[in-house]
Amino acid sequence: MRLTFASYNIHKSVGLDRRRDPERIISVLHEIDADIIALQEADRRTGARETTISRAELDDSPWRLVEVARRPRSIGWHGNALLVRRKMMVTSGKALDLPTLEPRGAACGELEIEGRSVRIIGTHLDLSGLRRRDQIRSLLGFIDGSTGDKPTVIMGDFNQWGRSTGAMREFGPNWQVITPGRSYPSRQPIATLDRIVASKHWQLASMDVHHTSLSSIASDHLPIVATLELTKK
């Protein structure tokens, strides 16, 4: 089984031209054409935390939501949303709380694909290195406490500059941290803030930073992409 994963901080659908344009974000997603997508900053940060991409707009796309929202106008949890191909079976969705001084969380979905159960998590970690470590430990604790040894992929804006330093050291030998390249800021990226972390069940086939004329203005981050192959049982 080979799947393409993407992680994209969409900056509440506001581009570098300061226009909120969710259709432009969806156009970038079409460019990527990934099977499973983790979005960060998909909801507004204050008030009712309503989504910046309407459900109606997603209804016209090749993807559907993994339902984790706890607020009626949201598509995610603390801005984290998960999209999967419509043909994929979603067996569960869960909003995860992360330890922090400001609102942070993660969206978790479990899928049934070609007879295999797969776990996906989308998250947006703290600016503080100490908080990031605590948050990664919390995610790993949730995974360790879950039933079964499921192939897992964690995606998101880790807010970590070093490729293998700081909080990234919390991932042990059973995890591979995939850092496709510089993804922030989008026009002239210098920082590797965005990552895809895969459990031992996966083999990396390819990785890339999706840098096009459209993605360079649609958000302040560029999307990252990785194609992973699930090893045999």
C-alpha cells in the first residue's frame, strides 16, 4: 500500500496578499493531490472558532473530513483538521488535548484502508521548546496507550527549526522524522518547521516541499508532502 501524505499550515486561509481566500487553498490541495492531508490553522483562533473553509467547499472536493470538531462551526480542533479520500473508511475521529499555556491540540483519525487499520494525527505544536517536548510526549503516550500496534503517521507544524534537535529527540528509534525541506516563510523559505513523522511500519518513497506560484502566496507556509509505503503484516 502506497499513500501520499501532506501537511499544510493554511494561516486561516489568509495569503501573503492579506486576502482570505479558501478557494485558493483548495486549489493548492488539488495541485498536491494527496490521499491524506493534515491542515493547521484551519479555524479562526477566537470567538466561535468557525472554520475558514466551509463544509460546502469541501463537499465539492475529492476529500472528506475526519470528524473531530467540538464546536458546531469548526472543521477541526484548535485549528487542526484532517482530510482523507472519500473512498477511505473512517472508523473513528478524536480531538486530543495537549499540555500548554495556550490552546493547542491534535486531531486523530483511524482509517481502514485495504484491510489495514491506520492511525493519522495532525497537530500544531507550541513555540516553546519545553512545551513542544511535553506535547510530543503526550502524543506518544496516547499512541502507546491505544489498542493495537497500528501504523501511525503524525503530521503538522512542529515549530522546530532544527531537523533532529530539540523536541524531535523525543521520537525514539521506532519513528522516522521526515523533514522534506524549508517550508517557512512561503515566498522565500528558510525554516524547516513542518514535518511528517512515521512509525516503523512505513518506508519512505519520496518527499517534497510543494513550492509553486500559487502555494507561495496562498499561505505563509508551504505544504510538505511525503509518499509512504506500508510494509507487509
